[in-house]
Amino acid sequence: MEKLTDKWWKKLILAFVAFFILIQLVPYGRDHQNPPVVQEPNWDRPETRQLVQQACFDCHSNEVEWPWYSYVAPASWLVQYDVEEGRDELNFSDWGKDRHGEKFKELKEVLEEGEMPLKPYVLLHPEANLSDAQRQQLLDGLAATIQATSGSKNSGGEEDDHDHDHDEDDD
């Protein structure tokens, strides 16, 4: 009976190793390209950019630093998916295409709730785990950056009332 159990374990381990090798052949998860930086925000100060780079750039920019495990399936699949989704949602390297004010409301909410950066990411990248003070500094800096970038838009994405004040007597 003992020899039967040993054989079963050996077969199971061999099957696992074969499966692991086989999934390395799946092409998804190895498209580790960083497109060129099109346009970054006009940061309110260098510290804001540094905090965003520290906590957000690996999923929300074209300046991803691809870790070693992003080359090994199945981790590579998850990393590739997270980067594609992150860039699609908000890309600090292609700032001109995003609706900044609308994005800031959502960004503020996920940062305040601690939903971003994602917990699994923080486990592997402890430098992305911001203190409460850093998180607040990041929020304040992003608000100022978006306010400056949006011009006539406030950080909530709504136009300021004074932008539409027209003197009707001039007509």
C-alpha cells in the first residue's frame, strides 16, 4: 500500500511539472512593452510625481518596471492583465486622453478607501504601501495637478459657475 501511495505522489508531481512547463508556451502575458510616454500631467510639484511613480506607475503608466515573475506563467498572465486594465482605466503617460476631473473623483475614492494600490501588489512591492500622510499628500497633489491641468474645471470635474457668467447687457 505504501508503494502505491509513493507512485501516486510521483505521478502527481510529474503531472504538475509537465503542466507548469506546458503553460509557459501560452503566449499571453509576455507582451512587456512600454509604449512611449505621450504626455504626463503638469505635476504641481516633484513630490506628487514621485508618490504617483512609487504607488501607481507599474499599472497606470507606460513606464512599467516588469518584475521577474511577470515572465513566468501563470503570474505573467495576471501581471499583463493588471497592466492592460490599469492603463486603460488611467494612464499617467497618456494624460491628454483622460478626462481628469471625472477620473479624480474615482481616484480619490479608491485612494481614500485603500483600494489602490491593490493588496497583492503591495505585498510584492512594499514601497507602494503609502502611509496615511503620504496618501493625503498624494491626494492633495493630484487635486492641484488636475485643477491646473483642467484649467476651467475644478477637481470634481464640474465647470466653475463663473466660467459661464456672461453680461447679457453686452448683447
